[in-house]
Amino acid sequence: MNSTKKDIHDIRAWATVRDTSIEIAEAIFELANHDQVLAEQIWSEGSDEVLKRAFAKTNADKLFWGEQTIERKNI
């Protein structure tokens, strides 16, 4: 999926406000088809699919979803 610079900036800002890793934010918006309301719902409820997608985007062993730290080994 091709994201515009504005989309990328908006997702980064969204992630920053929520203290969430950019990889998780990107995965949430992919899963939500860039629907802001659905993205908020996914962020609030959590999603194993988001975690799989997010860790596929990085080599990091830990990502942040709000106040929660998610470790790759637990996925």
C-alpha cells in the first residue's frame, strides 16, 4: 500500500499522542483500512493481528502499545 507523506505524518502523530510504537500504529491503520474510528477501536481493544503485522515491520524485540510493552517472544 502506498502511503502519502501526509498519511505517514498523521500516523506518526497519532502514535506519538498515544505513546505507541509507529509500527503498531501503522499496523492498526492497515487493519482499519485507514478508518480513524475503526483504528481507535482497534487501539482500545487490542488485536493479535496488529501485533503480528507490527513485529513483521521491525527487528525490534519490544514495541509499545500505550502503557503496555509488548515483547516479540510473547507473540
